[in-house]
Amino acid sequence: MIFTAHTAAELKQQIVDAGLPAGSKLPTVRALADELGLAVNTVAKAYRELEAAGVLETRGRQGTFVALSADAAERSLQEAAAAYAARARELGIDPARALNFVRTLLTPPVE
């Protein structure tokens, strides 16, 4: 994940544009500020604004993450996808192969 923002607004837009999947962990405010050469307050402001908009969620000492959907059905599916991805990693399944399994199951059968 590479950000090149110089302002809170640019950083916000880059986080949204990155298309990070729900549950993706973002760098700490301090780490991202150091990486970008920005003031810690600039990054903190962007994180706060995105959290207020429901794009990010802070989980205490665990860090800041891309928020799950507010829609109950989507949130349930995002949680299932996260569990599936974690299990695929545990089993050492290649990500492309794991995605292929899902694509196959989502494709309606030809009648």
C-alpha cells in the first residue's frame, strides 16, 4: 500500500481510491506520517474524517481498518469472505486459486 498524499484531503482520497477491501489494516498514524513526510496531525485528521464518514474504524490498540459495510447482508458477506481468505492462507492455497473456487461457485449452472 503506497500513499503519496501531501494533505489530509489527498490522503483521504487515496485511501478511498485504493479500493482496499473491508478489514484491511492501515498503517499507524505515526508510521504513515513518517512514510509520507507529513505532520502526524495531518494524517490523524484524515483518519478522523474517514472514521466519521464510516470509511474507517479504529479498534483500540489493534489499529485502524477499512470499515465493514453498514448494510447487514454485505457486512455478513464481508465477514464470511474474511474468514474464507484467512482459511485459504492457513491452508497455503494460492490466492488466485482460492478466488477461482469462489468464481466457480458464483457462476450459475448452464441449463
